[in-house]
Amino acid sequence: MKILIVDDSATNLKLLRAILESEGIEVIEAGDGLAALEMLEREEVDGVISDILMPRMDGYRLCLEVRKTRKISGLPFVAYTSTYTSAEDERTARHLGADGFIKKPAPPGELLRTLREAVTAAKTRTKRAANSQEELGQLEEYSGRLVAKLEERNTELEAQTEVLLQNERQLMLQATALEMAANAIVISDREGKILWVNPAFTRLSGYSPKETIGQTPRLLKSGKHGPAYYQKLWETILSGRTWHGEFVNRRKDGTLFHGEQTVTPVYAEPGKITHFIGIMQDITERKRTEEEARQSREQLRALAARLQDAREEERIRISRDIHDHLGEMLTGVKLGLGWIRVVLEREGEELPRAALLEKIAAIGSLANDTAGRVRKLCTELRPAVLDDLGLVPAIEWQAREFQTRTNIRCETQFGVEHVACNPDQATAIFRIFQEILTNVGRHAEASSVEVRFNASGLELVLEVQDNGKGIAPERLAGTGSLGLLGMQERAQLLGGRVEISGPPGKGTLVKVIVPLGRAGKPARKLPDFNQSETRKQGHGQNHTT
């Protein structure tokens, strides 16, 4: 048996040939209806299997032409189609002369059975010449089906076009979203080669798309992560899971930045990863804030511990002072009073008047010393001058007391004679000043100190400059500098700040800036605390203590 197969698809022709030849059937091919008619003029065949939708001449017209041609009008004809598949399409095909109708794709058994049935039907078909009226009807039916199919196809194409337009708009929207995204986005192939980056990546890394595409993410490698970190990442994404983590990356200019990153695998089909999408958010500022918060917590814990130790040390000092000095003095008073009592209780003896007066004088002296010691202790705890006369006199008193105690020359310069501030402000500024002088005495190795106290607008500025060895930068940042930290904390509670500078070998300048109200004149004259000199009155004058 020899069969002509007609189809414009090389794949369909190949498949049909394989099925028929496996049954021992000889096969010849044509790509459309016109080529098939030319082939039938040259070749004798036992049947035709033809597609319907083809260029130049479709299967309907081919079937009609075969039935019109006397030489081949009796050939078995099977329509084999994937486009014309409705019951109306089949009715038209059979009316035009088709002996069989098969919808693609059909199993080989169905195809062979239909072909055999068509061959059998062709043998029993009664040959008759079609009159012109019948041929015209067939042509009208053919034309009607063709128009209907074209209209149906046009409707399908319009629907597909609308879907394509919607998909195109969706893709444009997605592309715009990717381009305008605030986070850096990288698309790579399965091996990690970068295929696309968005503008946010360029802003974050400093690398342009031209510099990035074709590279791998190792372009940003900072050296802060070991091989195990990257191995874990690749194991995660190659297994089909999404990886979340943080990177320390290096920009084009060499600076480092922290990135919070998500890497997601993309599948072309189930089980086949083709691409990876990486989304990276710059968290450098967040990390800096977290580190500052961590350091602040450490400093506060250290400061709290230091304050507790300082309280305990102060309790011990006061206890020792009371025990060693006040206890000794009061014991002397007690012994003196006991001696007097013994003398007064002697009967019949003449009272030693001179000795009694001498003892009473000694007890009075001890009482005076005790009172002085108590006043000194109270002054050390909180100087009365701060409450009685205000902040400016208290600062000058403290400067004089510091010079007397340490033998370090202390000069004061006041740009304001009185400041109106509440007790909390005055206490905090005074304690900061005390801490500054304590640090000078302990660490500066200075021989002189200058104190400047001014009001600038709504700010109070206290400056203390020594001529000592300066201060190392690491001491300013370390949690061990608890005295400095305490000063900062006090100033911040007032809404102010403490600025410290001191190049090694050039002394240290401590500047305290605190928001404050108006400045005015003192309510009373400042007394001479050391009874050695009289304070020079007048706004903005210098004083050497």
C-alpha cells in the first residue's frame, strides 16, 4: 500500500511516516494542497491523509479537487486535523468527500484503523459525476466553513493579543518596580554569573551594570566571612530553599557596608533551577545604631557599677573620718569631762581652780575642732556656698580649695557673675566641675589650670584647660573612662554636652555646654573663703587663686 501524507509541519510528517512505515506502508509527502495535487499527477497512490489548515491550499479544498478530478476521484481521503475539530468541521469534511476524520494527536491504532476503514469505504463508494449545482453548493459550504473558521481564529487571536498586551503591561509594571525598588536586586544564572542589576544596586555598591554583568557576587567580597559561610549559602539555595542572612560587603571605593540579603532560586520547570534572585537591603545605619546602643548599655552598666563602688567608698571614707577624727576628739572631750567630775566629787579638798580652767579650755578647743571637722565633712559632701551664694561662687570656692589641696595653680575667669538656674542644674554643673578637677589632679600631671565660665545666649559654657600631658583618644571612647562618662551623662540630663580634646603633650581642654536661662547679677558679695585675698568684683575679670 502507498499513501500520500500532506502536512505543512515537518514534525507531523515525520510522525505519520514512522507510524505508517512501521506497518509496511510506503509513504510519500507533500507540504500543502497544491504540492499534493502535483504529486498525484505523477504518482499513483492508494490513499491520502491530509491536514486541513495549510498554506496555499488547505485540506478542504484539496479533498474537493481530488473528488472533482476523474482520474483520482475515488482515492480514499482521511482528514487529520488539530484546528478544525468541531462536529460541524467533520460534517463539512465528509460532505466534501472525506472518507475519514481524525483529530490530532491520535493514537497509531486509531490512525491505522481509520485509514483501513477509508480504503474499504472507497471500494464500495458509488462513483457519480457531480453536477454544477452540487459543486456550487459544496464550494459555498467550503467557503462558509472557511470564513467561520477564520472568524473563530480571528477571535482567538484577538483574545490572545489582549492577553499578550496584559502580560506585556504586567511585565512593564514589574520591570518598573524592579528598576525603582529601594533595595538592591541582582539576578544571576545557576552558576552565580550576574545577568542584571537594578539602579539601587549601583547606588549601594558603586558598580555600574556594565562593570557588574558577567561578574559574580564575589565582586563585593569583603573578606569578613569564611568559606563555611558561603558554602552554607550555596547548599541552601541549590537545595531549592530561600537563604536569608547578613553580609559585610565592600563597595567599589573600598568602604564596607552591611547588607541584609535574601537569595531565592528560580525554576524553569519543576526540579530545575535556572536562576537566582538576590534582594539586598542596606542596614549599615541600623548596625551602627545597634553597636552604639550596645556600647551605651555597656557604659551604663559600668557606670552603675562605678557609682555603686563610689558610694561604698564614700561611706567607708566618712565612717573612717568619723571614727578616726571625730571619735578621737569626742573621746578627748569625754575624758576631760570625766576628770572634771572626779575633781568636783572629792570632798574636803580645795578645788584646783587653775587646773580646772585649763582643762575646760582644752575641752573647748576639742569641741571647736570637732565642730570644724563636722563642717569640713559637710562641705565635702555638699558645699553650703552652692546653696547659699549660687553656682559662680561655688565654682570659685572649689577652684581655691583645689589649689590649696593639690598645689596646682588655678586661675578663674568669669564672664558672668550670676546665673539663674534651678538646684538640679547647679548641682550637676558643680559636680562636673569637681570631676574635671579630680581628673586633673589624678591624671593630668599639670602645674596650672585655667577655668573660664561664660554665658553665651541661652547656653552656659564652662571651660577647664590644663597644661598637662593631654588625653589619648582611646581613653575618651573606652568604658573604663567612667569619670568622663559620668560627666557626659550629667550634661545630657540637662540637654547639654561635654567636649574633650587634648593632643598628647599639649594639655587637655574640657568644654561643658549646657542650655540655660538668663544671666544676672549676684544677690550678695562673695566672701574671702581662704582669708588671704579679696575677690575682685566686676564682670569678666580674672582671678588667681
